Amino acid sequence: MDFAFSQDELAFRDEVRSFIDTAFDAEMRAATAKSRTGFMTRDLHIRWQKRLYEKGWAVPNWPKEHGGPGWTHVQRYIYDQEMTLAGAPAPIAFGPRMLAPVLMKFGTEQQKRYHLPAILKSDIWWAQGYSEPGSGSDLASLQLKCEDKGDHFLLNGSKIWTSYAQFADWIFCLVRTEKLSRPQEGISFVLCDMKTPGVKVDPIITIDAPVAPFQEVNQVFFTDVKIPKENLVGEWNKGWTCAKYLLEFERGNPYSGGLKRGLEKVRKIAKAETIDGQPLIREPSFARRLAQIETEVMAQEFTELRLFGRLKAGQNMGAESSLLKMRGTELQQAVTELAMDAAGYYKVPFTPYIPGRNEESPVPEYSDGVAQKFLNTRKTSIYAGSNEIQRNIMAKAILGL
Ligand SMILES: Cc1cc2nc3c(=O)[nH]c(=O)nc-3n(C[C@H](O)[C@H](O)[C@H](O)COP(=O)(O)OP(=O)(O)OC[C@H]3O[C@@H](n4cnc5c(N)ncnc54)[C@H](O)[C@@H]3O)c2cc1C
């Protein structure tokens, strides 16, 4: 199999690089360099996403008729790789990557007319309301109640682990509309304006992001929240179909660009740190671990090239996206563990990222933020469907077990 890019693809790669060089400005670079998650601030994200929109690159996964760039899968792969290699954050996924394909397939004409342009231009920030206390992997057990009150719907209950809900304008939610024998039945998919009376966002403070409002996750409470009936997407009680369709777009990202960037950081630390008077990078057992992970990252990159190269326009990856997610996140964790080991004592000072704070870090620049990144990366094998669930999917859908 030929993994080399064609001349046109290489020219496209250069165009992406030169765009990132100028559009991803100094303020954004400074914010992402300090952030351990790639998150900057709401304003900087919107500025960045609007620049991508102006270039016509905000929604690589959309069909051309809705404003997508009409790229091949290889171009999309190159674009994602170059963005992660440069440390430029991908647009917040909930609107453009997740909700938009659902609206295109199941939304009413009015929903498409109103919401798709707003997502395209980053005028509305979306949050994802799937998980609930007690309903994560077993998502179909969800309980957020939605009653048909004649001229409106009424929501009562809560959603949890809702990423960046504190910044969101709207949230899409899976809600319980009827208790039927199969839990997947009786679920509906609705849209809710976060400014609606009765919606409350409580921060969840985690060890890596210990200061509100710059935390990553939240619990969102809905108390007698009235939403218009036109906010139902798809059919009443048939929201599971929309839910599953959305999940196809939540996974299937390339990881190798970010992994290579992480390995660069490890190499930088291991060249600066010494052991017995020698740079750590030359110490045999460390060098062996580094080489092992580099080889696995290379294997991940080839797997990504193989899977993305095989897709035809308009196709999704299906169950193989579980393979990318599982291995990609395992490697993310392995790379940050290696960085922790390389940083030695310098991993101990803990400098949480708080936008706008200007305190000097007590450790050298090369090992700054290592512990927080390590802690933050523990999430990746849990969110977007835990890795155990990805293994179950592959066992059934790929291996036929
Ligand atoms: C940082 C972060 C951000 C998130 N953002 C969002 C968001 O924006 N919106 C949203 O809706 N949700 C979000 N989530 C929630 C995420 O989708 C859930 O955490 C995830 O689905 C796991 O659910 P749970 O936490 O309830 O764990 P559980 O489902 O209770 O799982 C606990 C453990 O049991 C294992 N397990 C469960 N069932 C099985 C099984 N059948 N076979 C084998 N092992 C199993 C799991 O793998 C896991 O190790 C986020 C989570 C995190 C950590």
C-alpha cells in the first residue's frame, strides 16, 4: 500500500501550514501553550473559528452544499494533522462535528435554516447533553424527563460531565419521553436555549482544572424548563436513532499529529534533564521506552492513513473508529506518563491554567504543565464512550463475536 501523499496533497499541506502560520496568532499561541487541554478562552476560540470560517475551512466534515470545503478524506486528514502538529485547537466539536450532521439528516427545514448557518459562523456555542448521573456507558437508561404539555415541552432532571456548558448558548439533549419495555424506545432528541428560565450550570471541579469558570466539566440542571415544540429533532420517542447517528461523528479522529507533538515535548525534556551526568535521552532504559512508544505512534499513523485513505466521499468510518479512539487515547496516556517520568522533580509544582493569569512558572519552560497534562489525559479513555465500550463494539461489529 502506498502511504505517500500526491503532489497536490503536498501543495495542500503547504497551504494549510501557511494559513495556520498567520491566522493562528500570537495571542492564541500563547494561550494554547499554557493550556493543558488545548482550550484557550471562549473569545479566542470564537475568533479562531471565525477565521477558519472566513477561509472556508470551519466545517471540513460538511457536504459542500451546506458550506463544507468539499475535501477528500486525505485532505481532511492532512488538515487535522497539521492543526494538531501546530497545536491549533480544532473547532469545538459539539456544533459542527456532532449536531450538524444530525440536523442535516433528521432536522426540519426551519431547524436547518436557523441552526446550520449559526454553527457554520460560530455564532452559537453548543453543549452535548447525553450523560446523566447513573447513565454513561448505559446511556439508554437516561431519565431527564420531557413532558408534552400541549403547546410546549417541559424538562425536569439533569445532565452531567457537560463539557464547557458554562460557555454554551444552546444544548442538545437526549430526554425520556416515555417509559417503554426497551429503554432505547421512549427517548427523544431536543434542543434547548441555555438562557431558558430553569436551566442552571454548576461547575465540577477536577484536579487538573481547579478554578471556575475555567473548569472543563459541569452538571446542568433543568427545573420546569419550557421549550418550544419545534425544538424536537426527528420523531417523538425515536431520538435513539439520532443519538446513535451523532456518535458515529464523535469518534474517528486522527490522533497521530497530537501524539507526535507530545513526543517532541518528551524529547525536549529528556535532552535537558540528566542522569549520572548524561542526558536522560541517552539512558538505555528510557531510550528503549521512548523508541517503543515512537514505534506505536508510527503504527497508529499508518492505521489512520489506511483507514482514512480507504473512505470515499460521504462515508463514515463506522466501527473501525473505535480502534482509532482506543489506541489513540492509550498512546496519549503513555506519552504523558513518559513526560512525567522524564520531568523528574519538575513535575511536582502544579501550575493550573487560568486564562489571563500571569504568574511565572517555578519550573523550566520545557517541563511546564507536565503534571496537569498527565492528569487531564486520564479522561480520554473515558469520554466519547469508554475504551471498554469501544472493545465491546469492535468485538461485535468487527470480529463478529
Ligand atoms: C472530561 C469528560 C468530558 C465529558 N464530556 C461530556 C459531554 O460534554 N457531554 C456528555 O453527555 N457526556 C460527557 N462525558 C461523559 C462520558 O461520555 C461518560 O463519562 C462515559 O460515557 C462513561 O460513563 P460514566 O462516567 O457514567 O461511567 P460508567 O458507565 O459508570 O463506567 C464506569 C466503568 O465501567 C466500565 N463499563 C461500563 N459498562 C461496561 C460494559 N458494558 N462492559 C465493560 N466495561 C463497562 C466503563 O468502561 C468504566 O471503566 C464526559 C466525560 C469526561 C470524563
